[in-house]
Amino acid sequence: MTEIKGWHVLAGFGAAFGIIIAVNLTLAYKAVQTFPGLEVKNSYVAGQVFDENRIA
């Protein structure tokens, strides 16, 4: 078994942060692509009738 040196730790941290950043960017891209862009004048009223609109 080899000794864990400083560059091993640095590479591990770099890989971990790289994966986290890649996943965050992927999820952000998917969120923007699937957003329908619906806008309402009064979000409170729209929220009150959401279930009725969903059933219809």
C-alpha cells in the first residue's frame, strides 16, 4: 500500500468538487430547458385554484 501524499488529497478534492459542479450544471440546464415560462398576474390567486385547474 502506498502512502497518501498531498497531491493525492488535492486530486481527490478536485475530483469531488468537479463532480459536484458538473451535476449542478446539468441539473440547472435541465431546469431551464423544461421550464414552461408561464407567468400569472397574481400568484396567490393562481395557487388557490391550482388543484381545480389540474383536475380540469
